[in-house]
Amino acid sequence: MTKIIQLPEDLINKIAAGEVIERPASVVKELVENSIDAGATFIEVEIKNAGKHLIRVTDNGLGMSFEDAKLSLVRHATSKIRTADDLHNIRTLGFRGEALASIAAVSHFVLTTKVRESLSGFRIVCSGGVVQTEQEAGTSDGTTIEIHDLFFNTPVRKKFLKSDASEIGHIVDIITHYALVNPKISFRCVNDGNAILQTDGQGDLLGVVAAVYGRNVVKELVPVHAESDGFSISGFVSKPTFSRGDKSQQHFFVNGRAVKNAVLDAAMHEAYHSTLFIHRHPFAVLLLDVEPQIVDVNIHPTKKEVKFEKSDVIYRFVYHAVRDVLQNENLIPVQSFQGPDASALRSSLPSSSSLSSSSLFQKPFDTTSQAALQSAVHSPALEVRSHGEKVPQMKLLGQVQKTFFIAEAEDGLLIIDQHIVQERVFYERFMTQYLSTAVKTQALLEPAVFDSSPAEAALIRHYLSEFEKFGFAVEEFGTSHFLIRSVPSIFGKVQAADVVRDLVHQFEESKRNSVVSLAEAVITRMACRASVKAGDTFSNQEMQQWLYELEKCTLAYHCPHGRPIFIKITADELEKMFLRV
């Protein structure tokens, strides 16, 4: 007797279902993709008990004839490819011809469909992949598929499903993806009778983002659009001041398909380089269109991962599209104030006649403050921007609390953090020198002595060559002492010993990272150390010079940690604050 046998059809279907249908969300994905491919402009997904008891997907697409409806339940039957060459020119979502057969194999399945030219439609009922009934049925144009008791005949699979909240979350994620990439389709998701997601299908991507994530998110987005030979990209990314703790709100689409891809992840991460706090990630909805021949969408059973033939070209294209936006858009955050109702506040104020006798204004000015005020009044304001694209035009007014520059802009007031201005300038200057292996150094008139613990001494000896790359000449001077003979000229004002101590621990913390990541961390730390802190006084000319230097930077709106350099208060907001509107 032979050991090898041909498996029965029902077992083959269950095995295929195990590859394609992992959970209720997998069913929703396959059915929604078919609805999109059928040209639907309205898709409703109704679920009960997180999809375990019922998944119903209804669309107003083309529908199917009776013959096509029956064939759709046969494995590897599809209308979307004809030859092997078509696999290299995929322009649809569901093309393998496994989905309906696999879903029907592990559920009680009902398909109702009608083509627009027909007076009536058809209904096919299956259980565990076996057709129970086929009959004519009255129904509207399009297709409705009902999935009852998913995994009823594969209890092991059912046992591995997560909580209802988790399964609903996966379903909503799927619908969200396809709503974002198909803004001309109206999507509606109903859970146990309650609508939990709905889009209008008006074609406005920002409208879909608002429906899913709220209008506050929309305010933080900037548009992306770029074209190249064979590529185009469009969508929105968030300003660096708006970020998340994970990548769950980064959505990439390739030729209309929601995908995961390491190349796209890396391009996005690098585009935001030195604009975000560590472990923070931007929001993004990016739609990439490429020639079908250079992308393989068939490397994963559920088609959620893709592979690019020209991955390096794709990387550069996406990186530059996003980076250019961050460099060229005005990313100054606008501060909004939510104060009390103006009319109510006015009614509570004392009348003008009572103010003259009020003790509120009887306290005299402090003479020091009065002198400072007169000095500020008579100090001429300085026009610091007459040109330039990154730093906005402004009129410098002065310094507040020896911490912030204050300037008048065309439409309001700018508050500028002096420390962050210098930090960005130092960071970019030194990174340029480091990457070109041309770090400029200056010798100290007297070497700085660095006293270390035995553990620190061991680390310094190990990283002596690394210190040299960053412009520090360090040599041993006894068992646990070192001499620092030169420092990077750009950071000449820093306390050399303190910086070296910082770098010792930075080297150790970053030892498992790449050389570039290490340099990034070290240079960011050094730029922060070298920058002025609160309490340093600047003249208007000095403030002007630093803003000119900032204009030369690639990214002029954030420090390397992601903090904003500018904050704007618009004229309208000032009016509101003083109850003038």
C-alpha cells in the first residue's frame, strides 16, 4: 500500500483556509477587496460578536451571473488573471481565486448576487464548503456575502482567536486601510448594530482621515506629492511636532494595496531623521504608484507584504518626497488658546468708572522693571528677514527671560527658543564635518584633565580612536587620568571634560547600534551641550546672526530631538486673548 495519497477536496480547502483565513479580519479583507475590484462605490461590513457569529459584506458593484457565482466557489477560479504573464502585471486586489473557496470551507456561507442587466439575482448556500442550495432570488444590484459561525468545523483555529475588542480592532484596521486608499468609495462598518466607522465616498482623502482619526489630526498634516520616471507618490505626513509611540498610524499603499515593506519603513524613518524624539514615529498616509512589473505582490499568502525589484530606487524616491516636504513646508506650530467665553468675561469685569478708585492699579512700578521697559521701548526693532524660504520674515523685538527671542511676524507673534536655534545649527554644521571626515579641531591652551573611575577608564581606552573621529585628542595620564588636548572647534566653548564623560556613556549605550546611529546620538548630545542655556543675554544683532545661520540649515524648525524652534501666536489668537473679538 502506498504511503502517499491524494487529499480529499474538503481537506485541501481547509488547509488553504489556514493559510489565508487567520481570523475574522482576514475574511473582511478578502471580501472587501473583491467588492473594490467589482467597482463598488458603497461597501458595508456588518459584524456580530466580533465577526465570530456573523460577517456580512454588502456592495453595489457589478455583481455576478449565476455561472460566475458558482465558479467563484471553486479553488483557483478567478476573473482577474488569464496567463502566467498576468502575474507580473497585477492591477487588482484579489487575484488568486482562493478566497471564497477557503472562506466557505470553514463557515456557513451565503452568497447573494445580481448583475445590473438582470431582473433577478441568485443565492448560493454552502456549509463547510459543500453547496446546500442554489436558487434564484430577488435582490438589489451588487453582491452580499454572509459568513455565519466562522471556524465552526475547525475548533482549534477558533480557540486561538483573541478577545472581541482585539478582533474588532483588526477588522476596523482593514476597513480603515481601504477607506484611506479609496476615498471615492463610501465605507460603513457596523458592530452589533452600532456604526463604528463611516466615510462619505466624496473623494477627499483628508475627509477620510478626519472620519477615522478626528479633525485635530488633519490640522497636523502636510501634503506630499512627487513624480519620477515610472513612480508617483501622494498623500499626507504629519509635522514633526505630531508623532506617535508606534508605527500603527503609518499607512503605506502600493498600487491601491495596503502593504508592509521594510524599504518604505526605512525611507520614512530616515526622512524624519533628526526631527523626532527617540522612539517616536510620524503619522502618514502615502499612496505609491509604480509599474506593476517592478513589484511582487505574491510573496505572502495574504498579500500584505510586497517586494520591489528596484528597492534602492524606491527608497530614494520616497525618502526625498517626504524629506523635501519637511524641508520646504512651513512647520511652525501655532499655539491656540481656549479661554472663557468673551461675552461672559466682559460682563464680569468692573466698569471703567470703578477702575479709577480700584486698588488694582495703585502699586507703583518696580524701578528696575521700569528701566528695563524704557530700554525696550527705545531699543530699535530689527528687520531680520528680507528673504529666505525657511526662517519666516520677522521683526525682532528682543529677548524674554534671557531664554526666548520675541519677534513680530506678518500675521502674529513668534516665540523662538534660543537654545534650540543654536542646537540645530551646531548639529548640522558638525554632522556635515563628521560625514566628510573633516572635523575641524582646536588645541586647548592647557590640556583639560579628566579624572575617571576604573570602569570609565577602561571604556575610554577602548574608544580612543572614536574620540579622535569626533575631534577630541585624548591621551592617558596615569592609571585613571586622561588629558584632553584638543576639541572640535565648533564646540570650543564647552567644558571638554564634561563632554568626554558624556561621550563615554553614549558610546557604551550605543555600542550595539550602527556607526551612523552612534554618530547621530553623539553629535546630538554634543550640540545640546554646546548650545546656550537659559540665562544668556543676546543683543539684537546676535539674535539676527543666529537666525541667519538657522536659514542655512537643511531643517530649520526643530532641534535634533524634535522640539520646535518656533511657536506662533496668530493675530486672531491675540485678539481673542484680549477679548477684542
